Amino acid sequence: MKFWRQPGFWLPLALVFLWGGIVLVLKQDTIRETTFTVMMFMALASSLNILLGYTGYVSFGHIVFFGLGGYTGFFLISEMGWPLYPAALAGGALSGVIALLVGLAVLRLRGAYFALATIGINEAARAFVSNFGPFGGATGLFVNFSAYEKYGGAGQALWTTFTFLWITTLVVLLVSYLVKHSRFGLGLQAIREDEDAAMVMGVQAPRAKTITYVISAFFPGIIGTLYFFKNGNVEPGDAFQLHMSIEMLVMVMLGGMGTVLGPMVGATAYQGLRGYLLTSPIFKDLHLAVAGLILLLIILFVPAGAVGWVRGRLPALRRVLE
Amino acid sequence: MMILQVQDVTKRFGGLQALTDVTFDLPAGQILGLIGPNGAGKTTLFNVINGVYAPNKGQIIFRGDDITGMPSYEVARRGMARAHQVVRPLHDLTVRENVMVGACFGREGHSLASAVQKADAALAQVGLSGRADQPSGLLNVAQKKRLELARALAARPYLLLLDEVLAGLNPTEITEMVDTILKIRDEGITILMIEHVMQAVMSISDRIIVLDYGQLIATGKPEEVAANPQVIEAYLGDPEMTARLMAE
Ligand SMILES: Nc1ncnc2c1ncn2[C@@H]1O[C@H](COP(=O)(O)OP(=O)(O)OP(=O)(O)O)[C@@H](O)[C@H]1O
Ligand SMILES: [Mg+2]
């Protein structure tokens, strides 16, 4: 079956395409900012899902790739005068290379050991960057306003950044679908279900896992660059926030791990909830506790997440809700 | 031609000597039965042969190549497939997708499209065609055993390792499975099978080897092995087994 004839292939892409397109037509700053945040988490959660959902490996410290890639891209823009696009791609590439090196060591670990190791990597990266002179140490880096001039001023630069994020999100979703429905992806799913049995059937698990880790690290590196460029500065406290990692996990689990649509649904729902909690005076300081609680409830009662649950109940919708 | 040569294989788990100097050859095209009491080291021998564990000592030669210490996926690609004692279906995948894993990553390394056909052929061969679209978690024990077999067959192996594929089956299911195994042999696939169901293994094996406490204590034609006093003694701890063995 050809994938472009499948409704499940088009649905996530069409939703994001329309959403981003409408925002670009409306041209309103507040809508752009809200959408930027939701789409950023969609793309981050989808990247994480390529590893978590397809191979079953829980990367608890995945935000490290957002941080390191973001720092690198930001450095290239603010200190080296690179344009945004190549800088963001370089940020992604750096995250990919780090994942390759780190992956060779930590992907041998399974289950909780792997999850713990990824937290360690995030903390090590934070400590390193905080003491790394070229990245500005603990104070971080600031972008010179002249960098925005290239894009027609700060206001226009924000729209350019948004457009790039929109395209990146579409690419992540495309890659997620293609990985899932490829021979390579079948091998990953076999690893997720039973790694030893998969290897006995000929799946080259070490290689497949490393490639997947690199893919799932590449996109957060791009997204990090866009995010920090939009903010105008980057510092260790913003780049390596473990709670963002946990929120990414919640989004994937909420929407449904191992599905293409799930992380999108999860990111949108979680951001909506979060927006509500942050404005409510009682919950303002509790949103992380709520995130933890949601995670617990999902794992206990709906481990398949929203999309997985619907797919299980209504098999007729399986080809639509991938 | 010898498809498999196992030479002086020793495997230890900490202080436990699971295999001691095991040596045997397997000519292509035959069915070799591997029997022995519980805990004798049969499954461990499979694990060493197909690369799940590296032996502490000794060599495994497969189709003339030394494969000792190779990872299990490399051994699989060279044409050795295995059905596990504890069935391990990939639960979230459908029955067909499970078998496609074998076709995609086994010896012939099919693309997804051609793997679908290979998977359906393997499912037909083991009589599971009707279940192809079900999640594999929903199968009963007998069907899961057939799924294990189909996955291994879809890899189009030269050598098939079967670990107790008859265990837990009722007499009718055993007869069906034995028929399937004989047909596989007739296609030219060599089979090494671990089995506790004596009557079946005695009737279909060309030769039998017997493992006891990690050592090979007998090898020969089924009737020779059944009459071997050492073999009978090995099973003495298990009176029911002994009775069944003597009844042959
Ligand atoms: N990974 C392992 N670590 C430690 N000990 C092991 C391991 N695998 C097997 N053993 C031990 O090695 C011995 C042989 O086990 P094995 O599973 O090979 O026996 P078996 O002949 O297949 O038995 P059964 O007929 O019950 O399946 C047992 O004592 C078992 O406990
Ligand atoms: Mg065993």
C-alpha cells in the first residue's frame, strides 16, 4: 500500500499545515506566540516519540538536545554572524553528533538504567555549558539586534522564525510517519516489544537504536536554535530544564506513544491545560505537580494514551489515526 | 556436508557449569533431536549456537564459517532461525507483522512489500492464515507456538532451531505440528530440535543427542539412544520420563 494514499499519512500534516497557514494569514502577534509554544512542543514531543514510541527507550533527559543544539545555533548566529537557517541546521547536526557519541555508550543500557543515564547527560551538559567560556558561561549569550535586521527588523524576524518552526514541525511529523511505516520502523517496533527476540530474528538492534536516537536528537537541536533566537538570549537555566523533558514525556504519553498523531494531540491538550492552570491562582505554582499526576494516571489507567485508546476501541479508525 | 559443527563448547554462568565440552556435527537436511532432563543445558546450547551468549570455550562452525561470538542478528542473517521455548510474540504487532519481521531481517532481507507475501506464505504453512490481522497477543498457546515457527520460517533459514515447540499442545495439535515439521524438513531445511515429548522426537529425528548436566552423554539413532543405559539413568530422577522412554 502506498503511504500517500493513506488518510493517516495526511491527517497530521494537514492539521499542522492549516493551523500554521491560518496563523500566517491572521498575522496577530499573540496568536503567533501561543501557536509557537504549542507547535514547538508538538515537534519536541514527536521527536521524542520517534525514540520512545517506536523503540520503547525512555529518554528522560531529552531536553539536552534542545539545549546543546540551541546553544550551538545561537552561538553561530550571535558570535559568528551566521544566518538563521544554516545555524539552526548546524544546531540540529551538533545534537545528532552528540547523540551518536553518547548513544554508543548509553544505548547498551536498558529500562531504568537508560532513563537515568539520560538525566545524567542533561545535568553534565548543563554543568559543562555553565563553565564554557565561548558560550558565555553562567550568564549565557545575547543576540545583537543587528542580527534581526537581516530579516527586516525584530518583528519580522519573529514571523520568519515561526515559519521555520512550522516547516520543521511538518518535517518531524513526516519523518515520524515514514519511520513508523518502513522496514526500519518494523525493526524498531520489534525491539520495543522484545529486544532479544528481535535480534534473534536478525534486527541489528545496536545500529537501529543509535540511528533512531540521532534522528530524535536532530530536530530538538533545530527547535532549540529557533526558540532561543526568538527569545534573544540563551542561558544554562533555560536550555537544560529537566521539567521540560518531563513535560515532553507527559505529552507523548497523554496523546499516545508510538502513534504519529499522539504527540500532536498530547502537546495541544497539555499546553491548553497548562495555559489554564497558569492563569488559575490556585494551580499557578502546581502545574508541574499536576503534570506528574497526569503522567501517573495515564501510565496506570490509559497506557496507550488518547489516540491509542481510540484506535483500540474503534479499529475502523486505525487507518485514519496513525 | 556438515551444516553445523559444535566443537568443545563450554559455557559457565558464574559458578554454574551449564555446558561442558559439548561436541557434535549436524549433516545438512537431517532432523537432529536434542533431549535431556530439565536444566540439562539444552536451551543454553541453543543460546550459544545462535549467538545470544558467547561460549567460554569452543567453536561454532556454521556452513563452514566460524561464527563463535558473533551477535545473534549476524547469525540470523547467515541463515539460522529459531523458535523459542518461551513464546515471544511481539504483542502490539499483528500476527502478519510479527512474521514480516522474520522475512525482513532474516537471511533474504526482504523489503516490506515482499515481506507481506513471504509472511502470508509462512502463515499458510503453519496453518495460521485466518489470524493474520489479529494482534498477536490474542493468540492461544498452540497458535503462539505456530507463530514462533512461522516467524522462523519466513526468514528462509538453512538451519532451524526448535525449542520445545510441542510442549503444551494436545495430541491432535502435536500430530499437526509434527506434520508441519516434516514438511519443513522435506523442503531442505535442516532442523535441530529440543523436545520432551519423547514419542514425537523419537519418531521424526534422524539422530538424537542427549545432554545431561551440561555434558553430551549419548548420540545415535533414536532406537540406540533409547536403549542406552546412561540415558535411562539420566532420566531416572524423572520416573514418568523413564517410563515413556522405555515404552518406545
Ligand atoms: N542466563 C542465565 N544465567 C544463569 N544461569 C542460567 C542462565 N540460563 C540458564 N541458566 C542455568 O543453566 C542451566 C541450564 O539451563 P537451560 O535453560 O539451558 O536448561 P534446559 O535443558 O533448557 O531445561 P528445560 O528442559 O527445563 O528447558 C540451569 O541450571 C539454568 O538455571
Ligand atoms: Mg529449555
